[in-house]
Amino acid sequence: RAMGITSGRFLQQALLSAIILGIVSSAQAWAVAGGLQPHLRQGGAVRTGSSLRRLRGGADQVKCSAGPSEDELKAVLQVAKEAAAKAGQLMKDSIGASVQKTKMSSKDLLTEIDPLCQKIVEEHVRATFPDHKFLGEESVAAGSEESAKALQDLIKAEWLWVVDPIDGTTNFVQGLPLSVVSVGVAYKGQPVVGAIMDPYRDELFAARGGGGATLNDTPIHCATEEKLGDAVIAAGSPTIMASINPSLRGIAALMPQCRSVRMFGSAALHLAWIACGRLTGYFEPDLNSWDTAAGAVILKEAGGKLTGLDGSAFELGTRAVLATNGNTHSATLQVLQDAGVLGLDADTPESNA
């Protein structure tokens, strides 16, 4: 009888241990899969009773396979900032450079400085990350179809640098200090790092996924306007009629309802200025990946919102975009959609003299 009791207790203890083990294993799997997402962050910690388990280093390290580590992002951001600053110095020293040639129209300009700035960025990147892929504006033929194809050929790369060496070339040629170097980095197709250098004001906007946005290493945030009537919105100045027409409709629709509409001639600068609160929003019917790759990260980390003009979630290949401080996004989007501003106008030539 004593042996029977002992055996029964042994079985009960074994069963209880198995149940506890199963619960712990399930909880661990759930936490790694995202069940503790609001509290489980790389480089952070999970409090269990009175103990604190670090998530980095040694056997306790937990790394999400879906994205790069915090250390990787920091390293990539540092190189992006350095590259943007180096190219920005050349841009600043060369402002007012003459036009070397035009691209798809007389409005789409190229100077001898554009490819030189891109070369500076690419060489700086390859010195540290020789295996990373690189997509620069000056390496792609002009036109929406060509730029979309170039992105599609590279978007599945693990690391992809997407660079506009001079965003705002017309301003650059005219001697207007409103052009920037834009360096964005995507990981498996998702923008994760951005650096935008404005050399004329010595302002370096930067961000990495989950790390917040900064201006010269000081944290920045979007403005807090909640009403469209208080918003200052930027619009693009497109070079082709298929984009000019919807842009003008959008301006005409927004101007009576917002505080003001401004056109500064640089998509990346618009995004950076929303991130630091100087602008409330910005729309454009057709942009390339190098126009938005860096600004998308900076804006998101500053608390802003970026979508397609149809309201869809932003992706690196999204061409028709609306960026805002977040609070005014729905109202701005509604006005633009009511005006039929959804992207390029159909049956309108992409190129014009």
C-alpha cells in the first residue's frame, strides 16, 4: 500500500511538472512571437518577479529574425550620416553649378555635381559594407517606369541603400539653398535607416527604426496641429504634365481650407521639415524611392504618418504619397481624394518638352 501511495504521488508530481513545463514553453514562444511586444524590445528587459532578465549578451540573448539588431542599425545609421555629410559639403561648395544636360524634359536637370555626390556616398558606404546593394538616382535612366523597375530588381536584397545625391537640383542650379542629400537604407524591402543632410543650414536629420528621430543629434517630433485650418502644407513642383495636373488640383482644393500651401522643391526636405514641425503635411502624385526612402524613416520616428494618396500603407515602391503630422492626415487625404488627386493622371503624356 505504501508503495502504491508513493507511486501515485510520483505520477502526480511528474504530471504537474509536465504541465508547468508546457506552460513555460508556451509563454516563451508567445513572448518571442510578439505576445509581449509592448514590453519586449531589443536591448530592453523583461521583469519576472523581482528579477530582471537582460535581452542582450550571452546565452540569454533574444534576437528577432524578422529584422536587424539594434547594433546593426546603429552602425548603418552612422555610415549613412557620415556619407550624407561628406556629399553635402561638396553640394554646398558647388551651389549654382551649371546644367550639364536635361533628362526627360527641360525641367528635369542634371549637373556635373550630382554624380560626384553620389560617388562620394557610394564609396563611403562600400568601404564599410561592401556586400550591401546600392540604388542611386544617377545610375538609373529617367522616367517613372525605369525607376520603378530599378527598385524592383533590388528590393529583395537584405540591405539596400537608396540615395538621392542632390534632391532639389533646380534649386541647386539657381543658387537657392533648398536642396539636400538623402540617404535611405532598407532591410529586406523595409526602410529602416534615414539620413538627410541640409548643408546650407548645417542640419542633419537622422533616424533608425525604433530609435527616434533627431536633428543634429537632438530629438525631434512632428508639430501638434489638429485642424486642417491650422496646417501648412507643402506641394511638389513636378516636371511632367501627368503629375502637374493633379498637383494643381490638390493645391486648389487645399488652399482655401488650410493655413497655407508652400512649394520648396525638394521632397526629402519636405519630409524632414514635417518631422521637425516646420510643416504639417506634404503631398505629391509621383515620387521615386530615392525621394522618400530616408524621409519615411525620419517622419515615422518623429511621430508622423506617410501613406499612399489612396490611403494605403506606405511601401518603398509607393509613388503617390501624402505625409503629415498624423493628426491632420485623414482630413487632408479626404480633400485630395475629393479633388481626384490619387496619382498620375491617366492618358496624359509622362514626358513633355
